[in-house]
Amino acid sequence: MVDLQGQYQGIKETVDTSIAEILESAAFINGPYVHKFQESLEQYLGVKHVIPCANGTDALQIAMMGLGLEPGDEVITADFTFAATVEVIGLLRLTPVLVDVEPDTFNIDPVAIEKAITPKTKAIVPVHLFGQAANMDAIMEIAEKHNLYVIEDNAQGIGASYTFKDGTKKKTGTIGDVASTSFFPSKNLGCYGDGGAIFTNNDELAHTIRGIVNHGMYKRYHHDVVGVNSRLDSIQAAVLLAKLPKLDGYNEARRNTAKKYNEAFEGLSGIITPVTKQGCDGICDTCDCHVFHQYTLKIEGIDRDGLVQHLQGKGIPCGVYYPIPLHLQKAYADERYNEEDFTVTNQLVKEVISLPMHTELTEDQIDFITNAVIEFVTK
């Protein structure tokens, strides 16, 4: 699904030199590379504060801790996403409220958000799923109307932008009160281990979060807030620093691959290619509304699981993201949920399939993959 070895060859000299320098200096934690990456990412995103941490799940948990959410507070998020989003809500003894998603973008449905709000609701967590921004116009309007926090889960969307109705444009992760991201190796901006970061434009919140990630300390052995141990190490920062200047190019390569996939599948019955809602097809030359962390098809009236087996039989990796709705997971099942409130998610888990998507895909590989899909769906 990804080719990290091929991508490494393009940055090998920079990465190897940087890692050797870190090994020589022994500045493994909070060293110069971490600070330089933080500053570079702030400039790239146009956000005041980037606080690096150990992984994306920590980033989301720490964002919620920084906002002072308390046990029993309700947090609304999407039913169709990876479990980490709801996992941290449970870990903090908050109450997750799962809602359905849009049938075309797969992102959280603002109408469902509005219906789920109660007096206990304190925050909304939109996930920019598969690399496309959620409907932030509607979500920010709902949050303002009900005085709710917006915590963006930007683990799959780094580098994407959102264009508001008034024409203004912002990078995903810089729109809500606070955001989290993951630098897991397979992400669009990934390191060579675990890593994550929190983004915010709120000075006070940033100060709180900087304490939380370091055992609640602002001064050594003075613990002012309850914290955790979650820091990005220097080697991972060096890898990210080498990749960051290439991120827009990486994302453009992904969009070009998506365009080729779309062209190959055009007009095929039963195959629905990815949709965007940002005023274009999401893959034009100047568009950055979708960064295609995943290229995910909907397969209608075709044996999706049979297609998975067919592709695997040809040595083509593929993925089903996600096979089980969160509201049906044993850990997050709740008698409050009604199946009729999750009609879209319940259908998507039967239909979605993600094809290989990364920066190193060749024309021949794309042709091989698309021909294999076409062979199965037209037999």
C-alpha cells in the first residue's frame, strides 16, 4: 500500500547525514532538530503553535486534556473512522457520541452532529478522512451556535486545504480550536517510527499543552498540571524535516495517481470513485482540497470481498478501511445507539476498498492495478 523504501531513496543523503549528526551530538530528546521541525511546520501550516509529541493518538488525547474536558462530557465524532479517535475519548472517561457520515465524502455529517447535541455536549471531533477536509463551514457554525470546541483529527489530512464559503482558505488542522496529527510512517508526512503533533492558534491552550506533553512541567521538577510523557524524538524530527519541503510534491503525486485511477474507472458500472465537495474534482493541477491519504472506491452490486481476494491473488495489496463501524465494536457499543442512525456507515463498511496510494507508484503499476480491478468487475 506504501513504498517507504522507494521514497527514502529520494531523501537518503539528507536523512543519513542528519541522523549521523544526532548520534554524534547525543541530543536525542528535544534537540535542535525537534525545534527546527516545529518551527518549519508552523510556517508551512500558517499556525501559531505546533507542539510535537510521541504519536497521533497521544496528540488527540492531549488536545482534549488541554481543553479541560471532564468525565461525562459528551464528544461527538464520526462512526466511520479508525478507533483511535474514539479510543482517547474513552480513556479520558468522556462520553463518545458517534454519528453517521456523508455518503459521498465519508466525512462526518453536519446534520447528524446537530441532531446529537445535548446539554452535555462539549466538543466535536471532525476527522478529515482519507485526506479530504470535512465540511468545516457547517461544523464551525454549529460549534459557534452551541458554544462547543472543535478538535480536528488531521491524522490523514496534512497538507490539505479547506476553502470557506467566503473564499478564504486554510490548511486543515488550523481551523478549529485545536488539532492533532499523526506522523506514522504510512502517513502523507510520516517519520520512521511513531510521532505526532498538536496544532493551535490559542496561546493559552498551547502553553497548557506544552506542559502536558512533558509530565506537566514548565520548570524542571515543578509539576503545574497533570501531564504525560509524550515527546517527539530527534531522529524522527530529522526525518520529518527532510520530508516537509517535499510534502506538497508528495501530495501532488498522490493526486496525479488518483486522477489516473479515476480515468481508468470512468464509466464502469458498480465503481464509484472518490468525490470532493470543494468546487472542483479534487485532482486538478492547482487544487489541494484532497491529499488522498487513501484512494477509496465504493463497490456497488459487486462482490467487494471477492475483489479483495482477486487483487491479493495477483500480488496487489488493498485495504478495507473500515470493516466494522465503531458503534458495533465491542469496546464502544452502547444501548443509546439505533441502527437507523447509521445507515450510511453500515453500507460503507460493505462497499469500500482502498487501492495502493503513495508517491512512488509508476504508470505500469497503476495500469496493472486498474486492469486487475476492471477484469474482476467486468467478468
